[in-house]
Amino acid sequence: MSKAATVYDVADRAGVSIATVSRVLRSPDAVRPVTRERVLDAVAALGYVPSGSARGLAERRTGVLGLYFPGFDAAEDAPPRDALSAADSEAPPFAIVREEAEDDGRHTSMLFLDEVLRGAELEAWKQGFVLMVGVGRDDPDRSTVRDMAGRVDGLMVLASSVPDDVLARLARRIPVVVLSGPPRGDHYDHVTVSNAEAVAELTRHVLAQVGDGRLAFLAGPADSPDGLQRWEGFAAAVAEAGGSLDDVTVRRGDFTRASGCRTTCW
């Protein structure tokens, strides 16, 4: 296997300095057309590929953004869990109904995470960055997210997927953005969703359709800040309409399509 061409080889072949080669590759319009074509011909002839790590060292940036997800799909591989065990002291005060349903074993896509991933990748591309995605499957010491933080210029994490003390240490090195979940007196940037307001509006619409009919609420995991906010919006709309939460059937899922199917089939 032949030795990979370097920027010095390109500069020597084109008869220019390495600074000119760098300018052609980064800002081609800033270089005279004749010189630009000579450099690009040398790049093509030598098969030169710029070193991202070398460029990152020189510029003190990587050109990469990180997106860290918890390993939600790991729950699909585990034995079914009694939904009653999800209730704890921090869970909202409503009943949890145990589900008895067979999992069909098919892969369940995380539609919400798919949308987040698609949006993050698109915006990173628009800004000239590459997106690195990390999944914290079986990562109790958060070594995955710490390793990512050393390879990226900024990091996005889903709320509650990384402990606050770990986030605080990472934020001293790079910008950190927490997706979803309300700020808790921390110093990170947050991208939040109007969960309570949106679900309250949705509930009002449903109430207008069903009148005195029975309501059911599909809740999320007990430790989900989004799930709790959605319940608060739902409860507020029911109370506003003069209804009682005692008459509401509540079932808990985990934000996957499989759990949505299980918890809505009764």
C-alpha cells in the first residue's frame, strides 16, 4: 500500500505554499482561479484527503457536534417489567395499570428520537459541522458521553440521560445543550417543549368531542420530566372542564411504538 499523500506533497506538486493549499481547500473563492485549479489538480492526482485531526489541532476545533441518547431500546431487549414497579415517590399521583401483552419481537423505532436526530444532523450540516451520535447503552459510569466530549466542539444530551455532576464537568470544557426537560437552576442552555400547554389544548379538543364520555391517558416513564408536564396539562384541562381524574383510565408506557400498542389495546 502506497503512503498517503500529505499537504506538503500537494504544495510541492502545485508549486505553492502549504498555506495556499489550505486556503484552496477551505476558501477556494479567495484564491486566484489559475492557482486554485493547479492545487485542485494536484489534490486529484495525488488522491490527497485532508486530515481532520490535524486540522482540528491547528484550529483548536473539531468541526464535529455530539448528540447523546440514553439506550432506550435496551428496554425492548429485557424481560417485561411489571408496570407497578415503575411507581415511586416522585411519580404523579395517579393509578398505574399492569399490562399483559405479548411483544411481537419486532424492532421498535423511536419516532421522537428519529426527529431529533434528523433535525440535529440537518442543522449541523447547514452550519458546516459533522454530527457524532452516541448511545449510552449499558454505560453506568457515562464513559461514552465523556469520551464524546473530548472529540466534539459542542454536546447535546437528552434530559435526565446524564447526571448533573457529569454535565457540570463537561460544560466547563465545551458548550452543552440539554434537550427537553425544564432548567433546574443549572448553567446549561436548554431546548424545551411546551408539554403542558400542548396537552392541555389537545385534552380540551378531545373533551369537546366526547362530552361526558370516558377518558384514558397514556403516561410516560415515572422519571420523565416531559411525561410529568404532559400529565399536568391533561389534569389541568380535565379540572377546567369540571371533570374528575378518578374517572380517567391511566396506563404507563415508555415512549416506544410497542408500548403504545400494548397500552392502548384493552
